[in-house]
Amino acid sequence: MAQQLKLAADIGGTFTDIVLEQGTKRWSGKVLTTIQAPELGVLEGIKLILEESKMSAKDISVFIHGTTLATNALIERKGAKTAFITTEGFRDVIEQGYEKRFDHYDLMIESAKPLVDRHLRLTITERLAVNGEVLIRLDEAQIPELAKIIRDENVGAVAIGLLHAYAHPKHEQRIAQLLKPLLPAHVTICLSSEVAPEIREYERFSTTVANAYVRPLMAGYLKRLQSALGEMDLNAPLYLMMSGGGLTTLETASRFPIRLVESGPAGGAILASRIAQSCKLPEVLSFDMGGTTAKICLLSNAEPARAHRFEIARAYKDMKGSGIPVRIPVIEMVEIGAGGGSIARVDKLGRLTVGPDSAGSTPGPVCYGRGGTMPTVTDANVNLGKIDPAFFAGGKVHLDEAASAAAFKNHIGDKLNLKDFWPAAGVAEIVEENMANAARVHAIERGKDIAKCTMVAFGGGAPLHACRLAEKVGVTKIIVPGGAGVGSAIGFLQAPVAYEITKSFAVNLDHFDATHVNALIKQMTQDAEAVVKPALKNEKSFIHIVADCRYVGQGHEIQVTIPIRTLTKADGAKLKTTFEKTYASIYGLTIPNQQAEAITWSLTCSSRVGKPATAKVTPKRKAIKPLRTRNIYDAALGKLTNAPVYWRFDLKPGMSLKGPAIIAEHETSTIVGANFNAKINSLGYIVMEKTK
């Protein structure tokens, strides 16, 4: 297994990262993302990496892929024309949402527009009670008329979401059975009972609609990619990275593409988890900055926080509540529009602002020479000397420093009366403060002391900004792993094959129905293993179960881990005790004489992943001489300073150096700040520690 040739590809908004790995050998590279046809960038990157490694596509054992295609389709509203069929009287649920304002005091708030126009929100006469009793029979005679509307409107996807279908799916299944023969073959049908079988109809309907909206696009893309890979004799199994940190099959990804929306960032969190294990770090702040966004994730004991709810395409000031909620397993993190392509400008009030919009790969930053005219964060780093054109993207992308400087002068310097490098310095400072503020809020919301964290920095942009960000949030230690510029793709190669099934089924813990719970867990285990085990061959799988519990009458739940064994009636009291301990740790109290219940059950089946190598103490080595020196701006000094430039692969474990300095590599550069020292540990990681 260790000598398998493994390939990973991560499509970002600006760059597509490719990593090829065999044992301890690794080849990596970046190509600009081909927005209109993402598979072309992937194929180009694979060909380049195979040429560099002198390997053949036939030798690849497994290919792991993550993509932002589903996310971008939802944000840019470029999915299929979708219809929604629901219980009579509930057509407006996906527009009414939670029936509350996400900002009580702003009169100008804007919520995300529903993915389905009102005239395509169709209703059908039927009604099931919460216990499955038929209150109103399904009127099957209405289905031909619904099919006619769908055909006449040239709809490409249909989402079906009925009241209480999370527990009783028979009416949804019957509608799909009768509707399918009446529609063109290309029309896809999604059932809420399959996509998100959980309580709370708004989130269930929203998730099902979003899945239907992107399914034709994703299924078409994956089919084209698979066909193109076959043409180049790359016939290895293809796995897709999911938002929850596990890998899934092509078939499952095509059915439930909504689970891929945060696949790239999830790979980064897995990388940070492995580094936390290898360096024995109790608290970690993962900092992933690419060309379009920056992602910040907190990990405790090498485990990232996980959630079952995520919000896509926030429509108003990136505020929580203004987007489209989806119920999917996801690694919890904060993501902001602060990447290398984030555009800088002077607003109407004369303020310098950065992002959240990005120049992406087309036209890209001004320095790329691809038609971009507005200065970006990448242009700022070029002007501040932090990016060396000779090393950028392995020397494959030529950078125009003069054009970048002219853009800063025209769009920022002249308007704010700033000369020389100061417009670029202002942009860098603002984007770093934006990221610092996001990190502070994320930590406060989770009750974490950010100053006690070790920062793990990766992605093409993070090592450039890590020291200044660390100073702003009080972090004193930073780790930059090998291959940092393609960190998320490396994380893909370290992820388990996994699948999570979530199902709502209310059980009172004070009157625990062990028979029904055991039957539910058995069925969920079989369903999850059916997805995972074919990929594992003879390997053993690992099962993890949690239940969302609450006091009876409450509206929100907290998670409790369920033991992996046949449960008995006595386990109800044990689960309640565990729930109350967790409840008390969060809220400082429990509610006496109050019954508790488990509402939703989540079961994950996954492959086992071996432990990473542990960092060891290394003897000190004398540092090598730098390749050359280069003027860079250091915010701690507040001026340009002459800094030595080192080639990362010349630095051996045990070597150390003082900042300010630049450690360059193919996909990024690490800026060692003036207040930091850097050393290379036994695993080849750059470890920077604050000196003052």
C-alpha cells in the first residue's frame, strides 16, 4: 500500500493543484483553473506532473479529487432549472425560511433568493402525520399535470420534499415512481428522504433543492472527467472528497453532489489534523489561504470541529442567515473572501477595501498579464517583494511587476496620495486584519483561546501572511508543512474512505426504546457499509455513531457519542447522564427533573488511517548560505528591508535561521517575519517561533 502511486487534484477558484505521491516521494504542481471547463485544467495538470515524474497514467493506483464546481454553481446561480414538488400549503417554505430577520436593525437586509422560482414550486394533495398515519391520501391523478408543467418549462431537475418524509418516505417514493416515465430521460429527480432525512422541513427542502440544482452539472462534469481520464489510460478508481472529510465513490458523488461543496477546505483540515498528530499539538489554528478565499479552522487534540449544517452563498455582507442552509456533514470552519486574487479598491467613502470579490484565474491579478486591471493581494505581495517571480508556480507563470505597480498607482496611490510601496502595504495590512478578525470571532464563538494555538499555514498564500496574522491574534508558533502550496490536495491523500448517514428518529431517553434504536442503527450501518466496503476490499471498516440530544421542548441539540454495541433499555439513562455532563460543560447547569430525548442519529462508516510519523528532536546544523537577497516589506519593522532568500529544499532538518527571510519553493514562499526565528524539524516542516 505504501508504494502505491496516488494522485490528487484540487480545483480552486484560481489554481488547480495536482499532487502525485509514491511512498515518501512526492511531485506537485499548479495550473490555472479553467473556469468554463474545469476538467481541462485537471487534465493539463496531470499531464505535466506525469512528465515531471516520468510516470505513466497506467501506473496510478487511485485518483482523489476535490472541486469547488458545486459551490460555484450555487453562488453564481449556474445550475439546472429546477422544480420543487411539496405538500399542498408548503410551497413557500423555501422562501419563508426561519421566518425571522438575520439582522434586526438593518432595514436594507437581503436574503438569498430561492433556487426555485415560485411558479415552479408545485404542490400535490397528500398529508402524512408525524407517526406515518395517512391523514390525506396521495392524489396520484395530479401527477400527469405536474409532469406537463415540468416538460413545458424545460426543467432539468426536480426536487421532491413532503412533510414528515424524513421518517415516512412512501409518498415521495410513489411520486417519483409515477413521475419519472412522464419526463425526458435527462431530468433528474431528488427525494428529501434520500438527500437529508432529518426533521426541520426548511433545511431539508433547501438541501434537496440545492442537490437537484447542481446534480446535472456535477454528474455531467464527472462523466466528462472520467471519460477523458480513460482516454489517457488513467483507469484507477476515482474518489471524491466530501465536506465532512471523507472520500466517496463517483456514483455516490453524482447522486449527492451537495456533499462536495466544501471538499477542498476539508482536505486542508485533514492535513492540519495529521500535522497536529505528528507534532503532538493539543490546540491548532489551521490557516489555508488560496487564490480566492482564506479558510480558518480550529482543531483540538488533532480533531477539527464538525457540524451538520452549512450555509452557502450568503447574500448580504457575508452575514449568517443570509444564505442557503444545507444539512450535510461538514468540517466546521470560517471562510472569507481573502485570497491572492481578492481585489483592492478605494470605495465611495475614500476607504481602502479588499475583497470579497476575486479576480480568479481569468482575468486574474494584474501581474499575470491575462487582462486583469484591478490590483489584488497577489499584486501587493509582488510589489512588496514577498513573491519572487523566478519561483512563482515553479516558474511556469510569468509575473509582470511593472504592470502591477502601475495598477496600484492608478487605482489606489493617486486617490489616497500614497507613494512607492505604501498602497501595496496597506492592502496587505487590511487583508491580514480581515483574516485576523475572522479568526478571533471564530475562536470566541467556540470558547477557544486563540493565543494557545499553534498555527498550521498552507495554501499558496498562507505562508506569505502567517507571521503577520500570528502577531495580530497572539499566536507565537507557526508550522509550514512540506508541499504547503498544495496542502489541501495532500490532505486528500491522507483522508479515509468514509460515508455518513443521518436520520431523524425521536427517542425519549427516560423511556428508552432500545429495540427500535438497534434496528435503526443496523439499517444505517448496512446502508453506509454498502457505500464504503466495496472500496476497502479486505480492509476492516470503522463505525462511529452520535445522536443529537436535547431536553424535551427545546429547539436545539448537542451531540452525544453512542457506544458500538447492542443497546439495552438501561443505556437510555447512561446516554442521558452523558448528555447532561456535556450540557453542563456548555451552559454551566442542567435542568432537574426534565426528560431528555435523542432526535437525530448520525452513523459514519470509514476506513482506518494509519498514524503519521512523529516529529523527533534533531541535532543542530549550520545554516547554509542564502541564494541571494531581496528587498521585502516587513510590517513589524514598518519599512523595506534586505532579506536573504533560501531555497526550501536546500534546508535540512536541524538548520535554523533568523527573520526577516524568505524561504522559497515551487508553489509558495514562506516569509519569516523580523520577530520570528525559523528551524527545520525532523519531518521537513518549517517551524517559526516568535522571539519578541
